[in-house]
Amino acid sequence: MTKQKLTYTEAVAELETILADLESNSEVNMDLIAEKVKRAAVLMDFCKKQLHELDEELEKMMAGLDV
């Protein structure tokens, strides 16, 4: 089975879904909340790394434009 690579947009969408689920759920299921918070932490770390990589790429491009 091929593992599909997660995109930044997909990660943000999943984070928004997790947040909406947590906000709209009146039941306190600690196991479910813990699972969602762990997944959210993984997604936030992924997004942070993606933004850092993009920032580095943009800085390299901008440095190349300086003449």
C-alpha cells in the first residue's frame, strides 16, 4: 500500500475539523479528546515544518535576486 503524502492544506483542514469537533462536542470523553489533541500536535508540527521550509526557499530565491 502506498502512503499518500500529506499536504499543508490537508493538514490545516484536518486541524480545523478537529477543532470544530472539540468545540461542538458536549460529551467529555477523555480518550477521544487525548487522541484528537495528539493528532492536532502532529499536524501543527507538520505545518510548522512546512512553513519553515517555505521560508528558507523564499529567502534563497530573494538572495538570488540581489545583484
